[in-house]
Amino acid sequence: MTTCDSTSVGILITDHRGRYLVVERATLPHGTAPAAGHIDDHGSSEDAARAEVEEELGLTVTGTR
């Protein structure tokens, strides 16, 4: 069993016009938010970002900066 240390990543996804991709949260706190999640067993923050985008949005990250 893994213990979460609450270290998290938030991923800001933009298009060529500078618009942000956000999701409407189904759980508390309600509202809109970018993809995000705990790093836990993902390894690096970049690995966690890629995994969270795939898990939450079904998208594949092709580049980060």
C-alpha cells in the first residue's frame, strides 16, 4: 500500500490561441479545474503530469514545457 505525501501536479493545457482546457469537477469542490493529481508512484512530476492527463482526459501529452 502506498502512502500519499500530497505532492501534486497541475497541468495547464493551451491551444494555439492561448485558451485553457479545463474540466467541470464532478466531486467536491465543484467548479472547473485543470487536470491535476498526486505524484505518488508516477516517478517524476513530468511522468505524473502525463499520466494524469491520460487518466482524466483520455489525451496523450506530446510535449511539455
